[in-house]
Amino acid sequence: MRKFLTALILIPLGLVLVAFAVANRHFVTVSFDPFISDDPSFSVTMPLFLLLILVAALGVVAGGCAVWFGQRHWRRAARRHEADARAARGELADLRAQAAAARPEPQRLPVSSGIGLYGPVGRDKQRATL
């Protein structure tokens, strides 16, 4: 089901991306020199669709990094809580082992051989074993 949903999203997205690339094939010059606009020293000439795709990819990467850095508090807390839980499980196992070692052997009560209200002990009125 997951592969179907992925295909349902990626195939139309790919078709739109290809149509966009075919429609925007003309070249543009991107300048990184804000002071000299006539003959910039830092400039790149590339197709418009490539520029837009690169800018979108750069935005996705920058957003992912911002979210990852923003969640560092939660990841640190999760690691700390996991270590605390692991230590508590170990301590609980030790305490259970100590309690089992300190527990005396259960004593068995003697079985009375007498006859109870309904006949021999351990049977009901129809003499079925309880």
C-alpha cells in the first residue's frame, strides 16, 4: 500500500517537473556580485528550470537542518530518559532476584485424610475431584 501511495504522488510530481523543465529551457544568468551589474565576477549561466529546482532543493535541505537543530533538546531528553529507564530496569531485575533469594521455601499444608461435609476431602457431592 505504501509503494502505491508513493507512486501515486511521485509519478504526477515527476510529470509536472518534466513539463516545467521543457517549458523553461531558456538560459538565465545568476549573479552573486551585488556591486558590478554590467560584468559580474561571480555569475553562473544555467537553464531556468535548473535554477528553480536547485533553489527548491536548497530550501528543503535548509529547512531540514533547521528542524533537526531545533529538535536537539528533545533528542537529548529522549537519550537521557532511555538511559534512566535502562538503569531502572536493571535495578528492578536486581531487586526481584534479591526478593526471590530471600523468600523462604513455601511450606505445604498437610492434607487431611478425614471426611468432610460432602464426603472425602477434595470431592463434591457427586464425588468428582475438585
